[in-house]
Amino acid sequence: MLEVGGILSWIHEALSSSCPEWLTLLIEYVLIGVGFLALYALIALILILLERKVCAYYQCRLGPMRAGFWGLLQPFADMIKILMKEIIPLLKNDKFLFFTALFLVIIGSLCTFGALQFSKDLVGIDFNVGVFYVLAISSLGVLGILLAGWSSNNKYTMIGAMRAGAQLVSYELSSGLSLLTIVILGGTMQLSGLIEAQSETWFLFQTPFTWIAMVIYLIAGHAETNRGPFDLPEAESELTAGYHIEYSGITFGLFYVGEYVNMFTIAGIGTMVFLGGWQPFHINAEWAAGFNGVMDMIPTWLWFFAKAFGLVMLSLWVRWSFPRLRIDQLLHLEWKILMPISLLNMLLMALWVTVLVPLFA
Amino acid sequence: MGSSEIFVVVMITAVVMVLAAIIIGWLLAPKSKNAQKGEPYECGIPTRGTSWLQFRPGYYLFALLFLMFDVETVLLFPWATITKTLGPNGILAILFFLLILVLGLAYAWKKGALEWK
């Protein structure tokens, strides 16, 4: 109906009937690359506008209103402006590592983004160790941030990078453990398998421990995007801009875009493992068959984006509502509160699936 | 089409995207030379000495702790996928492993390694 799978298979049919095999494969690779790039850029543009508008409404302002209707063209104007700015040639930095850091951040961001499953048919990277892959490849960003701060040869970037490193690696533990909790419940690490296991009820409504895991995951994920109350690495009032002070023009723009899309990726992975990904909302009962039928008529990609943007809005709400933490409070929250809770939660989930569920089944 | 191929394509796309952005930015943007522009930006005051110096050890301590627990997570993943089939015996087996790690965390806590000094 409104699914994209038909279009994809139509393209494949048309290509393979008119081109030799190697050319079909090549064109499809290029199309996949261009498609991901377009989606990546589109989501970055939407998020930049959304952030400015939401921030403005939280502060009783209107936000950008001049460029296009209701300021809708503002992110395009920003993009063109940032492309026209000079990339300042620095004298004292480590040039090779300076640019390597940029590549690492964007590779980490785009490869994690590629693991999202936007609809039933629009599936990118789907390894059988999907959850593990997501955790592993998203850590590339930390490496990029540390390198960026160190190679700039600037004291503020150095402090920013060190703070970012301590914060990101700490919160990665909690988000990893909450994903582990879901792997115990789902019994597979493949993301499509996890979504398949939620076709009747989302994981969120299957056990009480999923709620704890989701709250911990959202807090940790929020911290991993360096935003909101956890924006120590780029605390503008004390470090000017954190690890990317020395990046100018589009090199700064790429860091900015990467950060925004990471926010969406965190929300998307949260959607896939807790809220059923593209699965429609179903009530698992006899009398609700009509309701389920209506829910099934909504296209699956709409379900995914609605849930993911819901989580993004939650993240924006948190960001504009809380004051910044101090670094000792930040590490206290992770190591003494979230970490023990998530370890215990994981154990309780294991007991739930092995002892309680067979007992009542 | 396999996931590994898509992964390689996405990775190449990321590299191409960064390269293209830098090249387009370099072509479009104006360029001007100024001796002070290339200096590290520290709010207008000339920077003193190098920034590549010894740093406070608190950050490294947390990096070490992270390493320990991250490896733990890696080892827990294979168990997590088959918890249901292993049953209660699997939990007993993994409890021993977890106990050692929790003791490690408790030791670090007691020693004050989790305090920011």
C-alpha cells in the first residue's frame, strides 16, 4: 500500500532486466549510499529546525521565522552559510589526527544510523550480532572526540575531550547493560529478530524490568549525545565550545550534524528494542481485532518515525528543563546509581525469563 | 544483498561525505592569510606553552574501570542470547562470574576510586 518495499523491488527488477549483473550491483550500491546519505542529511536538517523551534517555545520565543514559511527553510540557509565559511588553516595542530577525528566521528555516526530499521522492508545493516555491532561501532565516536580534542593543541579542547571521554565511556556501560537486558528477554542479538519478537506485545509491556531498562537506556543515551544536563564536554560558559573549538566552517558543521543524528539514532535504537520498532500497536485480545486492523493500516515507516521522534522530543524536553551537572555528580550518577541498578535489573530479568515465566506457563 | 556489503557501502559513503564536504567548503569559502588566525583560540589571549602535557589522573582511572566492565559486558552477551534455553543452571553459573565483578566494583567503591577528587 504505502510501503517502500514495492518501490525497492521494482527498482531491482528494472535494473536486473536491463543491465548486466555487475552493473546492477554497482548501481544498487551507489543507490544505497545515496539513499542513506539523503536520509541522514534530511534527518539532520529536520532535527536542527526542531531543536531551534522547540527551544524557542520552551523559552516563550518564536524561533526562526524569516527564512521561508514559519522558518522552514532555516536549516538550508544554515547549511549554505556554513559551507561558505573558511576552513581556517591552523599552525600548531596535528593535521593528520585533526582530520582523522572528523572521519571517525562521521563513520561512527553513519554506520550506527545504518543499523536502524525504518520499516518492514527498509532494513539496512542487519547483522546476527546487531546489538553488539551497534554498541561497538558507536564507540568510534568517542575515539574521534578524544582525538579531536587532543590534536587541536588547545587547552579548552583538551579539557573538553577528556570530560567527553570520561562521560561517554561511563554511560556506555549502562546503555550496554540495558540492551543486554533486552537481549535476555528477546533471546537473540539480531535487531530484526528482536523486532519480530515484539509483533504481539512490545517489550515495554512484557515485563516490569523493561521499564527500568528503558529509563536507564534513555538517561545513558541522552548522556552519550553530550546534551542537556550532561553537556559538560561543550559547556559553552566555561570551555567556549569544548572539543570542537578549533574546527571551523564545514568541519565544525559535520561535528554538529553528527551529534544531532546521533540523538535520532539513540532514539531509533530505543524504539527498536523497547517500543517494537516498526510494529504497530496491538491489543492482544479477542475483542480488539478491529482496533488492531486499523493500526495495521498505518504504514510501518510512519510507526517507526513517530515513535523515534517521540523519544527525540523527550530528549529535547529534558535538555531544556534541567541545569548542567558537575563532573563529580555526573560520575556519581553513573557509577553509584545507574550501574548497580542496571546490573541488578539484568539479573532480575534473567530470573524472570528462566524461573517465573516457565512457572506460570 | 548481505549486511556486510551494506556495511562497507555505508562506511565508504561516510568517508565520501566527509571528503566531499571538506572539498566543497574549501572551494566555496573565501581564503585570507593572517599570522594570528592560525593560533589556538583561547579567548583572545596568546596561548602559553604547549597543550600536550600531563593531565589529571582521575580521567584515566575511570577509563580503566570502564575497560573492566566493558569486557564483562562482552562476555555476558553470549550468555544473554541463550539464557532461556540454559534455564536456572545458567544463572547459577553466571552468578559466580558476576559475583567476582560486583566484588571488584565494591572494592573500587570502598577504596574511593569512584569519588572525583
